[in-house]
Amino acid sequence: MKSLLMSALMLTTAMLGAAPAWAQPALPDQTIKNIVLVHGAFVDETSWDGVAAILTAKGYKVTAVKNPLTSLADDVAATNAVLDAQNGPVVLVGHSWGGVVIGEAGDNAKVASLYVSAFAPEKGETITALAASGPATPGAAAIRPDAKGYLTIDPAVFPSAVAGDLPKKISEHLAAHQMPINHTAFDAPAEVAAWHDKPSWYVLSSKDLVLDPHAQAFFAERMKAKVTTVEGSHASLASHAKEVAAVIEAAAGAK
């Protein structure tokens, strides 16, 4: 999966005009230079490659967490391990399910600001309960368990519901190479809601067919987040990498 997605995202990055790292000026002293990216369910850390390439070329130190997707606790532990390895403050970024993870891991003392384009549960809330509070989106309705209780999205529905604004070849490849998530993760109540204590940014994807845009607006308002809206799918982190990277830069204090 990585080679196909990375080649497409790198092409997009080149088209956006991202210059090589040696050509970039040094970041201002007050800028948070460490960016930690947390992926969602059904995909892996390469989903952040386009954003990571843009930020790395500008001089940021970018690390993408590889979530095991075996439980909320396991994903939080993986994220905290990456945070603990950073030298200095961090902008912590989560997409989709990754918002639940950074809501917990964002309590880490190194996290100076918090960005979410994802679920943002309050303490005690679960993804299962939040999803059941409104009508099912096409993506959510297509989630299927396997014999061991790991969840994926129906490959026939995935391309249009998850990544309708990515090239068809890429969306179909992602559909066929999903990273299953343990169903228990969606049933685990949030124990921390770090957004209460950390400044927050939210990228709202107005054409999202997995996480309803109205739910995203609810999360963002409850978090008192600074909101940027993009006309993108649930895969906005890839299809709108330039805009997403700009919001992360804002969180880092560079703009």
C-alpha cells in the first residue's frame, strides 16, 4: 500500500510547490518544531505521507505513529512512546479514530497544542455510543466484523464513502488493503479529554461520508477549537494535504 499511496502523494506535494528541505529557511525560534501524527482506523501511518512531506520540507521534525489498532490503550501507549522520544514541545495531530487516541495521549506534558480532525469524545464517551446518537453515514453503515471481531469497511463501499476525492486507483487499493481495528476499541470509554486543557484546532471535512460533518461541528464547538473547513472527504488529510499542513503550522505558531 505504501508505495502506491506515497507515489501519488509525493506527486501531489510536488504540484503544491513544496521545496526541498535545504531550500527552506530555518523555523522561527518560538515555533513548535515537533509534529506527531496519529492515523485513524482502517489505514496505517502512510495516510499522513502527503502532510508529512510538506511539513518536513519546511523544517519540521515529523513523526507518524504506527497504531496497532488492537485497543484504545494500545494505541495510546504507542503514541505516548513516540511523544516521550521527542525533544521539546509537540503539536499532536489525530485523524478519525486518532482523535480518540490524542484525546488521551494529549495529556502528555510535552503536548503544547492539540489538533483534531476526528472524533473528540468527552470523558466517559465511546465511539459506539457517539455513532449511535445520529443516523449512520454510508461509511459507518458499511463497517463489517470478521470472525475475530476486527472491523473493516466493505471494500465495495470504501472508495466512495471514505476517499471519494482521491484517484479511483488509490481509493480501491486502500479499500483492498485495510488495517482492521479491534471492535473493543470503539467500545472503550475515553478516560481523558485533553482538549479541555490544551488549545485545539479542527479541520472539518464538509463532504465526509464516514464522520458526519454535523458531528464534526459539534465536536469542534464543544472543544472551542479554531475551525478550518475543507470541501473534502474523510480522506481530507490526503486529498487536502496542503490545507491540513497549513493548519498544523498555525498550531505550531509559525503563522
